[in-house]
Amino acid sequence: MNIRPVKTEGDYELALERIESLWGAKANTQEGNELDILLTLVSVYENEHHTVPQPNPIEAIKFVIDQQGLNQSDLVPFIGSRSKVSEVLSGKRPLTLSMIRALHTGLSIPAETLIQEGSPFYQDGDDVDWKKFPTSEIVSNGWVTDLDPRTQQEEIMRNLAAQAGVDNFLTQTACFRQGTRRNAKDDSFALQTWILKVLAEAHNIKIDSNFNQSELNYDFLRKVVQLSTLSSGPANAKEYLQNKGIKLVIVPHLKRTYVDAVLLLEKGKIPVIGMSLRYDRIDYFWFTLLHELAHLALNHLTASDDCIIDDLELHNSLDNIEKEADKFAKEVLIPKKLWVASNAPKSAKIADIICLAREADIHQAIVAGRIRYEKKNYRLLSRYVGHGKIRSQFN
């Protein structure tokens, strides 16, 4: 008996030839024992190198139809209507959870075949109340066109999610974890819709550089905020971050949402910062951007499907990561040693503000905004925080 390990395709082919010549050998003979050993070696090699992919859900359904002598109308009890059956089988409509359950129970199609990675929306099912999503606002904003928000709510939301490259509506519910700086008055459906649009905008941005977490330090963030001295600083910041593998997108907030920004990971690895520009001011833009970058620098995203929602008007957040991000952002924007040494925080005089801004190499609106915040007086220096200077750069 001369048996070799099966490590390569050549070994595999030789083993198959030998198995063919030994086929039918009696058990407990030399040839029979050799056959058993070769079959084991070939089986191990095939499991590792010649795996047969599972059929996709549609192929599985069509196979069962053929095997059981069914036609499309026989699927109506499981899928819902003739039109839905046609759309599912043509790939135009994804399977929902209720469809999967019915097909698994009624036709004995394995659930693991119907539920595969990348099967869009398989978890949302028919339990989603599509009417709660702000579909009229989506259409009026031009996010989705040629669909009627009165009768096609599901189609509108699936269209928006397809733009976002999202496989599952429920993926984003992780964003609503306890401890995020989220306003209690937020409408969850409107907020989730806004996040989908952020992802849709990010999906359209192609980047050539991979994000490197080790580069995201204090010096990196200082370079970002120094761009504020330029008249086109916000647009330059977007380009600079994109070159570092970070996507910055601007999406106006929806009614019944109170959100300034969201930080999440596209495809579990590409950082995306979505900003609403709810307040079109230079100081607010730069603090919001640096706050989200601080979250990213401090590794506050703990999971690939996690995200952080921020309403920065909630000044007294009890969340430790929010306190950390606030502290880091303030230090990057205006280093503490410069702030303490300056007369600007006490005097609030324009000359002192300009002097501190030059020393910190930042826009004077950032200094004016910090003074307003520290003094809790938002009538103060209102002419110097850059009202109406941001949105126009992203139109």
C-alpha cells in the first residue's frame, strides 16, 4: 500500500484515478483498506477546496417549483399575491421575513438557503409600518422620484435604502443605543430615514485612500481645523478628509429630527460623518465636525454596525464618550494654554478675539462661538460667528 497525502490538485486527480481502480474492493482487505483511506483523504480535500455553493434563494424556490410540479400561482399563499410572486422570482422584490417563514414551513425550503448574507431586507418583513416613514418629505426633497408617497411608501423606502447600499433596514437600529446624544423628541422613523440618506450620499463618494486609525491624532485634527482660516475651509476639509479615507456628507435634517451629526462606518470599515447644518454658522460647523472626529480618534465606535448620533444643543450629556469628545474637540480648536492666557474670554472684545484666533491659527468665529457658549449668552457677538457661510459651500 503506497498512499500519499492529498495536498494539491495533482494529488487529488491521482487519488481519484486510484479510487476508480479500487472501486468494489472488499472490506478488510488490503485494497479495501486503501480505498477507505483514499476516500477519507479526498473527502477532506474536497471539503476544503471544492465546496459547492448554496443556491441563492430564488434558485432554491424555482427548483422546488419544478420538483413539486407547482406553478407561480401556487406560491401566492406564501408570498402574498401574483404580482409579488412575479417580482420575487424576477429579483425585483426581496424576500421578507414573513415570506421566508411561510416558504420554509409550507415548502420545506431550508431557512439557511432563503436567508443568506446579502439577501436584501430579509429581516424587515411585513411587520414594518411603512406609513410611519416621512415618504412625502423624501419625495419633496427629491431623494426618490417617480413614486407616490400616498400609495408606495414601501417602494420609496426600499429605493432609498438601495441607494444607501443597505441590506437591512434594521441594521441601523444600533444607532439608537442608550447613551447616544440623541434628543428625546426625535421621531425614530424620520431619524432612521435621515441616516439612510447620509449613507446614500456616502455611497456615491469614491475614495482612493484607506482610513488609517493611527494617523488620526491631535496633530491631524489641528491640520483640519486650521483649514477654517480659508474662505472655502469647510469644502477644503471635506476634500482633505476624503483623501484620508473619511467621508463627510451634508444632508439637511428632516422634520421631527433634532440632529447635528452622525458618525458611522460604511461597510463596517469606512468612516462616514453626516452633518445636517441645522445651524448655518461657521463656529457651529467646526465644533460639530471636530466633535465627530474626536469620537473617531478616541475609538468610540465599538462595533462595525454601531453609530453615534449627536444633538449638540444637549449641552449636559451624561454620556462619558460625549464628555470625552467635547473635551478633545475644545482642546483641538483652541488649546487650553492659549485660551487661559488670552484676554478674549473675559473681555469679549473683537480685537482680543482676533488676536487669539491668529495665535491659534483658526477662524475668529470659532473664538466668538466659544465665548458665547462659555458665557451662556447667545446674543453676544452674533455678528461674528459666521451666519449663512456654510451651506452655500456644499450646494
